[in-house]
Amino acid sequence: MSPRPTIHAVAARAGVSTATVSKVVNRIPTGVSAATRARVEAVIKELGYRPNRLGRSLRTLRNYRIGLAIVDPSPRFLADPFTTNLVAGLANHLNSRGFGLLLHGIQPGQLETSFLVRESEVDALCLSLSGTEEQQQTATRLLANLGHPVVIFQQRPDPALNDVCFIRQDDRDGARKLACEMMKRRPKRALMIIPNVYWPAVGERMGGIRAVLDPEQVHLDLIQCDETRSEAIVAAVDAYMDREKKPDLIIGQNDQIAIAAIHALRGRGLRIPEDVGVAGFNAFPFMDIANPSLTTVRSRAYEIGQIGGEIILDRLETGQFREREHVLPLQLVAGQSI
């Protein structure tokens, strides 16, 4: 059995230093030309070299793993398009830099006893969580006290926390832009449909809508539903329509709610947008099935995850977060549904 090829063998065959081989293996872009990188990668493939990750961890005192806690009561938490896109952006960036992502879906109230907090060896932690403001504060402060750098998604900064960075999209301003577009209809009555699980972004979007819809001009109703089941959304709309006057507008807190609402309205013989205008939020690819095209706001979940990966790795390299908060602006997508 031939001996396992070493980093020294790769360096000698490629005519470079072991430091250069290490940069190529760890996907560090600085200090290595494209030609040198290609030559080293060819030698790595030729020799079948595999880096010793344990030795790498011992030398750098790193685990090369980032933990992500998603606090969500639904066991199907990855079915949510926003969560899926965020996780993809974060994982893809970490993987491109030689880091892995340790993902845990955690029930509310169980973060403290979760494996991610008690047992896992990670270099940093990320958090995306549902729940009341008090529950959010308890969770964020728990992670901040573990001694790891922490990135928190979709929350406003907590000034009491150290070594924590907050990354979010401007949901409030996105909802304000959407509400300004809806006001062109001069509505008298509107219905806002939100998930029965509270996320920070929901509060931000509600705030943006209410900032534009003057209560003296527009009567605004609010109902909750299980956003994970289209039949539950339809049932919630039907129940509302049975007991209330027809609204001029229905505002879904996400596109799947808006599309199901369109289905419920058509089941009652109502036309969109002639009889009722409908708006959504997120503009993920599946919204293309909406007919008419949905007026919505384009979320940046994938970019939020990607930027989170960039920021956490920069923090590990430099020893501090350059900024405590990053806010991504949102864009209105004007369709034909209002």
C-alpha cells in the first residue's frame, strides 16, 4: 500500500511552497495567481492528496464549522422559501471557503438544551428565530454569552450584546413601498393575512403597511393562518369573507398566502384585481404561477445568508466585526394583481 501523499509532496511536484498549497486547499484567494492555482490543483488531483483536517484544526485552533440555529415550531422549517434561500446562501459561501455548516431546527424554548448549544464544537454561531420580542431577546443573549462570535438574521440590534452582528433586509421600507402602490386603488377596506408563527420580519412589514394606510381612510383587518398549508389559508379567507364585508385589498405577508387568497377569491366568483386587489411579499421564483402576475416585494434571503457567511469568516480572520448591523434595501415588483 503506497503512503498517503503529503502537502510537502504536492508542493515539491508543483514547485511551490507548502503555504501556497495550503492557500489553494483552503480556497484563500489572495497571494496565488490563477496559473499557480491551476497547477497546484492539477497536482492535488494527480496525487490524490487529501488535507488532514484534524491537523489543520489543531494548528489553527479552529473547527471549520459554523453553527446555525433556526428556532421554528414547524418540523418542516426548511420548507419555508425564505429559510431555504437564507440557508443556501450561507452554506454555499462557507463551503466555498472550506467551512461546513452545522444546521439545527430547534423548537421555541429549547435552544438552551439543544445539541448545538450544549455539545457542538463550532467557530461561530448564526441565529434565525421566531417568537415574541421577549423570546427573541432571551435567545440572542443566550448565544451571545457562549463565547462565540454570533450573527443574527432578520433582527434589529440589541445594544447590550457584544461580539454580535445583525443582518436584515429592510422589510419595513419594502412594505411601505408596497402600501404606497396599493393606495393608488383608493381602498376603503383592507385585509392583512399573517402567519400564526410570529417572525421579526412580520412585525416590520406590518409596521410599514400601517405607516401608509391611514386608519381614518382605510379600515384594516388582521387575521392569522397556518402559512404552511394552502387549504388553511383558503379556509381563513373564506371564514373572513363569510362574516365581513368584501375588502378592496388583501395583503399577504408572503407570496404563498397571497396566491392562496387569489384562489379563495376566485372560488367565490370574484375577479382579481377588478373586485379585490391582492399583494404579496418575497418574489421567490414560484410566484410566477400567480395569475394575474403578483404585485410583491423582492426579498433578499439568499444574499442575507451569503453576506452572513462573508461577515462571520471576516470576523474569524480579523478578530472583530467591522460593523454591528447590515441592512439590505428591498425593491417593489409591480404586477397586475392590484
